[in-house]
Amino acid sequence: MAIIVGREQEIRELHDLYNSDRAQLVAVYGRRRVGKTFLIDEALKGKITFRHAGLSPVEQDGKRNLMPDQLKHFYHSLLLQGMRKSHIPESWLDAFFMLSQHLQNTDNGSRQVVFLDELPWMDTPRSGFITAFEGFWNNWACHRDNVMVVVCGSASSWILDKLINNHGGLYDRVTHEMHLHPFTLRECEQFLKTRHIRMTRYDIVQSYMMLGGIPYYLNYFQPENSLAQNVDRLFFNQQAKLHNEYDRLFTSVFTDAETMRRIVDFLGTRHKGFTRAEILAHLGLEDSGSFSDKLKALESSDFVMSYVPFGESKRNKHYKLIDPFCLFFQRYVRDHGQMESDFWTNHQCSQSVISWRGVAFEEVCLIHIDAIKQALGIAGVGSEQSAWSVPGDEEREGVQIDLIIARKDNVVNMCEMKFYGEEFEVDKSYHNRLMRRQNVLLSAVNRKTAIHSTLITTYGLKYNEYSGDFVKVITLDDLFKE
């Protein structure tokens, strides 16, 4: 029997919506493989009256599934779930009329749940799908208090633009939206335990650096294998499970998959990300509303985050790739050709991998910023987080701080993130570097602001004459807290 991990709030919300006394249109969206379908199946198990999943827009041979295929598939779903044999609908208006009739004929007064999975895939070019869905909801479903329609899709931008932020007939019709994010470290730990996989928190963080909190990927782990052996199975073996996943992330979700992949590829080349103008210039793209939509789509799918560097204007907003799977794939898998099948097992202690872990840990910390704020005791304090850098010149060395938390209570946490296999020790050289960063930052804030040097590391700080440099130390255990 399947065990659902985490998602307590989402399950509670779905149950409340199911038990409400009015019609509900619920939109669930999130990154591919994040567990949207599994959540709905488990939370509403035994309660779904009709379910249908759109056909993938791209078949194995590269041909696109067009409207006739989608309509035929929808008709077959109706037949499988009890509709009397009729005819294949010729349009989506016809298809949704058939669904309305089927629901009306089977209505016994109890809640009727319609689950339409991968809804964006059904909206093929010139199909009139949105108009038909609008008619189904506005003319029929919304007037039936016992109807609950749940729509789902990995094309988050489609869900947002065509449903949630629709300015036409579906304006303000979605009664509840649910953005399903990847698992946190704590949820990954719980998930692995349900799979009887014994792994230390140190290794769980490393797995997060490669897979993010994507349960579908974690489900491939085998209990008898070490982390390194599992990574080799997923990425480097001859029949690696995730070898083609990077391309599928784009082709199955985005209409202009090639451009989206180019944007993500470019963003992965610099840790702090790039401005909009830099992305446009490098890729040779036109500055347009279409480009804005692409950036928004990447953000809503949890691939990219936007931020304004500390002390800079909003015009200098940066876009940064934060999806761990994409970052790892770009670094070690893509463009590397045929690699040894036990590559990770043999190279996990190399200096290259050790250096990569240091950078990847910073990304994990950024994703878990809420846990960091909780550990700092500032969960209820208004704050903004960002990176900050001061370029060097002939007279002085540049300064880069990867995480600054600027708080409304006149404190700035200057965060240092260190992934170590033991307690971190501050030596004289690091002490001097830390003091210099702090002094440069002090010159950039107003006089009423205090700088709190904060260490985020694995196993804490080793006591010595310099350990007092840090006002607060946050460990892995803090990142795993709820």
C-alpha cells in the first residue's frame, strides 16, 4: 500500500474542499515529477468519479499528439468509467457535453470529483479547448454544489495564465490553487525511511544536491546500495534511469522547449545568475512579453528564482537557476559522453567533487531559507535574502557574499555556508577574510544596522580563539526541522 509522505497541509486542504457544500474548481501545479498526481490520488482515494489524463504532446518518434488523438482518448476514458457507448466527440465542446451528461446520469447526490490530469496537454493548437472548458464550468459545473473539478499539470505557466490568471470567461473562477513544491530535507528523510533506505543526514543533503526534493527520483534508490552506488545507477550506468530526464523536463512541459533549455543552460553557468538584459544579449533573444512569460514559467516551475542583489535597485533583478537536478546534470552528465559506469563511486572524494559540494550546499541552504530563519528565531520578522558582491580593482580584492538576510529589526545576517565532514574550524586566514567581508558590508549599510556573522555548516563549529567570529551557528539538524 502506498504511503504518502509530508503534504499534510495540502491533504487537509483537499479534504476541506471535498467536504465543502459548494462547487469547487481546484488547480494544482508544480514541477514535473514532484508528485501532483500521487497527492490527488491518495488524498481523494475512492472519491474520484471521473478521471482523465491528457496525452503527452510528443510521441516517441517525435510526432505531436493532435486534437483527434486527445478527443479519442477522452472518449475512451468516458467509456471505461461507465458512459454508454456513443460516438467519438468531434470537438471539445462535444466532449465536455458528454462528460456533463455522464455526471448527470450518475449523480446520486453525493460529491462528484472530476480529476483532469495534465490538462495543458489537452490544449493542442487551434483546438478550442479553453473555450470548451470554460463552457463546461460556467454553464454547468459551477451551478452544481456537489461537483469538484481538480485540474493538474506540470506546465505551471499554462495553469497560471489560462486558468488562475485568466482574464476572459474563466476570470476568478478557480476556487483554490495549490502550488506543489519539491520535498524539503525533512520530507526526503521521511520518504527514504518509508522505503527502508538507511542514510545519514550528511548523505541525504548530498542526495538533495543532485536530485532536489523530487520524490520520483528518490524512489529509484535501492536500500542495499550506498549513496554513490545509487547515483551511478541513476546517472552513469549504461542504462542510467535519469540519463534522458533533462531533455524530458523541457519537451514535456514547455511549448518552446529549445528556448527554455537554452535559458536554463545559460543560467547554470554562473552561481549568482544573470540579469534579464544579460540573458537576452547572450542568447540573442528579443525583449518581449513572450520572454517575460518564459522567465515566469521557469519560476513557477521551481527551476529558477529571481532576486535583487543586496543594496541594488529592482531594475537589477537577477535570475538564478536553483533546481539541483539541472545543476548537477549540467555539471557532471550533459556533454560528457560515455563515462565509466561507477564514475561517482570512484570520484566522490576528488577535489573537483569536494569543491562542487561546497557550491551545491549553498543552493540547498537557499532552498531551505525558511528553516534557516526559524533557527535564527526570526520566522516572524520581515526580511529579504539575496547575494551580494563588490567587484575588485587594482587596489582592492573583490568581495562576494552568497547569502545576506536583511531584516526589518536592523540586523543583517552575513551567512557563510560550509559543507564539511566534521566540525568547521576558523583559522587565522579565514578569520581575516571574514573580518574584511564584514567591514566592507558595514560600509554599505546604515549606522543603525548590526552585522551578525552566521555560519551554516554540517556538524557545527570547532572551538578556538576565532570561534567567536560567528554570532550564530546553524547545523544540518536545523535544516531538517519542520
